[in-house]
Amino acid sequence: MAKIQMKTPLVEMDGDEMTRIIWKEIKDILILPYVDLKTEYYDLGLEYREKTKDQVTIDSANATKKYGVAVKCATITPNAARMPEYNLSQMWKSPNGTIRAMLDGTVFRAPILVKGITPYIPTWTKPITIARHAYGDVYKNVEMKCPKDSKAELVLTDKDGNVSKETIYDFKDSAGIIQGLHNKESSIASFARACFNYALDTKQDVWFATKDTISKKYDHTFKDVFAEIFEKEYKEKFAAAGIEYFYTLIDDAVARVIRSNGGYIWACKNYDGDVMSDMVATAYGSLAMMTSVLVSPDGIYEYEAAHGTVQRHYYKHLKGEETSTNSVATLFAWTGALRKRGELDELPELMAFADKLEKATIKTIEDGVMTGDLYLLSKLENKQKVNTEDFLKAVDERLKAML
């Protein structure tokens, strides 16, 4: 069989630890034998980020802007313990955070459903896609400890030097704490458009929720921006596509989500999305069975696994011990990127290959061949736990049959 030809490169961002090992195995076993793979490669492993003083992360984001589609391996965001381990000059920022900021992107995460793994909420028969606004709020906050008998104020100085003040709290009776949050209307607008565009792309309803009854300026601005953009730019498009936009309070949304069947995009502010994406992933079964794609408002896509670098398995691997690491989310990052590249370049054979590779992966698990984490979750009777590499080889057997 002749290899599928590509027209435009993908931006390939390599990563760290066990996911870096899996990254190479996925390419060697499941992609390179079938696709004449064109990528512009960036090493986002921690050692090379240190060597380039993190310039490589910025370069990879700029390349993504240029080519429109990227695929990213999981990377380490170093803490204090990692400093001596990797001989770092500083605790480099999250590559994901840098790339999200440069692309002005929204993160969409959705579970991969397979027979034999029943969600903890059995009514969830369709995926729930979490759309997380990846800017501002607590992630860019300013915090202070306040001694007793101090007074905290919000102070705003306009361009003409006029000062407005609001008292936050007068700490007469006790010491306390404060934090300042901010967001930008331009970023909220980008978030809204990314959600609405992704909904049209995937033919799913959009649910959005804040606490605007309590936060009458901050959260209410989110509500207003979404409503205005929807009415002006997307209402007719949604009607034509047969999908809906729905707003409610965040506590009502949580109750509705639990009672629902799934099958929609749940748009969340930054912190809400951080928490709810882990809740949804766990309720569906496994964080290693979640797709994740960063979408910019102007249609740039970056696909990645929704989990970390599987540090514990990596240390076992270094000792020569066998690992049984779930590679599905990383594999689906590749298929997502290949499909989008095929769509943009009008290569139906590349899109079909990505579809078949996903079907082969799901069929492997539903045939009872799976890694250790899924083996513990699966209710299939004739199931078999295999190691990291053997799982990918089992997928390849089914892929060959489909091709």
C-alpha cells in the first residue's frame, strides 16, 4: 500500500517522560508505515526548554500560527522538586499556558467512550465536551495577606489620572486575605467565538454558566458578551445547523449536567473548567481517555493529551521494568491533528486514515485488549491486560485489517 501523501506540515511538539516514549512508539508503529508524515518538529522536553530558555515553546506557538494545526505531547511544568532533577535555572512556566496565551485559545476536552467502561453517571450515554476559558481569573490573580486593623481597597486609575475606589473589607476585627482577579473583554469575546465555532464544527449545543446573580459586574460581563456575540453573529447559523445556545447559573448547570444524557459543549470560566474537566473525565472513567484540543478564534487547532507525563511509569521504564501505560489520549491527539490537516488540505484519504485509526483503537479495547488502568475499569468478561507497546501493536493489527 502506498503511503498517504501530505501537502502541509503539522507542527509537532515533543514532550517528556513516559508520554515521550509513547509518542515515538505511536509514530513508529501506527503512523509512519502508512503516512508520508510531514512535520515541523519542536522539542518541548524540559531539557531543551532549559537549553533554549523556553524560546522553543514560543517558536512552536508561532509555527502553529503559521501552519494552523499542531499536535503536542504531554510536558512537565516544573515544581521545586524538579529543579535539581533537571538542573534547571528557573521553574519554567507551563508550555500549555504559554501556547494558550499566544493563540488566544479555548481548550475543549471530551471523553472517548468504549463498551465495557460504564460512566459513574449511567445516564451519560454521549460525551460532554468541556470548553475552558484559558485566560485570567485565579490563574493570573494578585494576592495579599491583610493584618488586623488594615483596610483593603480596589483602586482604578483611568487614562486621565482620575481615581475610583471601592472598599473590599475593613479588617478591624481580624487579619485576613484578599485576591484581585481580572479578565479582558477581548479575551471573553474570543472565548465565546471559539465555543460557537466549535459547536458549528461538531454540531453540538452550547451550554454556558456563570454566577451573574452574585457577581453582577465580573460574571455578568461574561454573560453579556456571550449573549451579544451570539445574537449578532451566530443565532441564524445555529438555527440553520439545528443546534442551540443555552445560558443558566453555574449551580443550575451542574444539576442539569448530572441529570443529562450528555452530547453538548459545556462552556466554563477558567477555574470552573479546570475543576469540571477533571470531574467529567473521572466520571466517564479515565483521564487517559480524554481528547483535548486548543482552538483559537481564528481557526487554529492544537491537539494534545489531557493528562500529564506519567512520571511513575517513566521511572519504571528507566529501571527496565514493564509498563502498561494508556496511550489512547496521545493517540487521539495525533488522529485529531491528522484529520484536521486533511480537512484543511482537502485530503479525504488522510481524514479516512485518522477515522480508521480511532476505530481500530476503540475496537482493540472492546475486543478485550487493554492497558492496566482500563483493565481495572472494564466490565468485559474476556479481557486481557497488555503492556504499553503490545497495546499499540494490537491496534496495528486491527488497523491493517481496516485498511
